Amino acid sequence: MTFTELGLNARMVSRLDALGLTEPTPIQEQAIPHALQGRDILGIAQTGTGKTAAFGIPLIVSLSKRQDRPVPHSARGLVLAPTRELAGQIVRSLQGLTADLRITLVVGGKSIKAQADRLARGTDILVATPGRLIDLMERRAIDLGMTRFLVLDEADQMLDIGFAPALRRIALMLAKDRQTMMFSATMPKAMTELSRHYLDKPIRVEVSPPGKVADKVAHSVHFVANEQKQDLLIALLNGHRDDRALVFSRTKTGAERLMKQLDRAGFATTSIHGNKSQGQRDRAIAAFRAGSVRVLVATDVAARGIDIPGVGHVYNYDLPNVPENYVHRIGRTARAGQSGRAIAFCAADEVAEFKAIEKVLGARVEIAGGRPWDAMNGASTPQKKRRPRRRPAGRSDRMAA
């Protein structure tokens, strides 16, 4: 199958060829023809399989065909993403697909006045986080009444962060006659219910079971006490000092503390989390992408939206409270056809989270070290169990970790 056979014009095919994209991925092959026909799409695919192009290509083609121009303070198409990093990644991907359409990014952590000024001219495609978009709507800097294309990317994480009220509020402002596409790597029950409110007779495109780990990711777990995690991480990182490694911590303070400990151990390390300014987060990712930093310590703000080929290892230093995030975290490796390793640490008080992850995966995770806590004498019941926490609803995207 080629992009030409999917119904794309020669100009778009040439653009894709220049980007090194000669054959569509499975999600693109199944979603693009239906999207070009104007159908609503519900797409489920593993992270790193080309979901952005699956909605970006038909969005750009459809907007280009209409040939109208955006009026001031309007957007012809809207893409919503849960985090600033993912929104920025989407903009870069879309800009690679077209030089003719105006693409505007609005996220928290940046000057809202500057963003309002850019929207005054109108834009073809607006990529936004829900909280900042609500802020701009309240300032009357943007009118969505002429927006006829809506994309919800990583919709399940937007629900997890608590953006459901914001999504409903935004949807009410959009043109009634519109095309909507919703994409994610997981499909929790809440997202199924959400899709009924936003999608009209959608085509469901599912190229892998929800929660399935990418084929080229080898993932395993070490059962290790909390006080021994740091030494184990340093020992494992020493085995691949020239490789990029992404380390996930559950909390902002934990990520910052771990980053400083790794720095003292001699690793070129930086961190990103919600206590960092957007400029600091951008510089950290740029350094990680350039290779001047080899270890990036992050909260789940980096579980989606970091598309950096060459991340050979992902470490779940702390297991996620939301089990679906495990799939997204380890999806930061094995991108662009490469292979990668994902290693999880499970302490005694994380047994509940680990079992929830295996339930989502529908499979056992390979044991790389230690013994399962519930198989040890006297350790069948951890001293402290944490219940999975959901972030409260709120209007600002700054609540993302």
C-alpha cells in the first residue's frame, strides 16, 4: 500500500516522500481514506505508530481543498492535546506536512497576550491544551463558531487529567456541522462514553488491542525495596552510558531529587515536571534530543508528546498510579522502527499498581530481578497500599504534572 493508493494528491505524496515517509503505517492506512471522505474517526493504536499523521494528513488535505481563509479571531481546524509537550510535537509534525496553512500553538506557560495577538489574524489550524484555550475563549480572543474540524489526541489522558468539563464546554462552541477525529493508545470505559458525545456514526480503527505494548519494546520488572532503587538505577544506567534513557518518577519533588542524585553520580542529567517553567522544559527536551544530556528524569508530563528517536531505555523508577500510563511511558522507546528496553521497579507498596498494570496488559511482565513481594514470607500484604489517584478537574493545563 502506498500513500497514492490511499487517495492523496501528488503534492502531498511528494511532501511525505521528502520527509522519508514512503509507506503508510497500519493506523494511517486504515484511518486516512475514511477521514478524507469526511467520516468521524475513533482511532486506537500503539504509541509511536504514526497517529499524528493519521489525522494530520487528512486534516491538511481537507482544509486545503476548501481554499477559504480564516477570518480574524477564528480557527478552521482545532487539535486538542493534554500536555504542552504533546501539543508542541503535533505542531512540529503538522508544519512538516504543509507550508501553506497557518498553524498556531496555544499552551499554558507562555504569554497569553502574545497568543491572543497571533489569534487576532485567525488561523487555519489551532493546536491547544484545553485549559489555555478556555482562558482565551473567556478573553474573547478566539471564536470557534467557524471551526469545522476537531481532533482530540490522547483523549484518555485528557480525561485522566480532568479535562472532561473543559472538553464539553469547548465542543459547545464549535460549528454543529463538523468532522471529529479522536485518537488514543488506550480505550478506557470513560473514553468510550466520551466518544458517544463527540462522534457521529464514527469509523472505529483499531490496529492493536488497547493496552498492547509496542512489538519492539522488551519490558521487565525488578522487585526492589524503595531504599535500594537508586543504587539499582545507577548500576543499570552505568551499563549504557552512551545511550539516551528516560526515567519516570511519580512526583515533581521526587523527579527533581532523583535528577540531582544522578547528576552527583556523574550522569549528564536534566528533568521536566510541573514545577519547571515552560522555557526550562523546552530547554531540557532540546538538550535530551541533541544528546548533550543522556538521562531525562520526568513525571507523566513526558509520558506522551516526546518523540525522540534513539531513546534506548525507559525506566519506571516509580510505577504510575494510572495503569494505562505504563503503556504510554514505555512507548517513548522503540520509536521509528527501532527496538528498546523498558525496566520497571516495583517496591513493596507498589504491588497494587503492578497488578493493575498486568491486568491492563492482559499478560505477565517478565521478572528481571528480585522476587514478587506477595510470594515472600511475611510480605504478602505490603505495609502501605496507595490507591490510584485521579487528578481533580480544573480549567488550566498547568495542572499537568
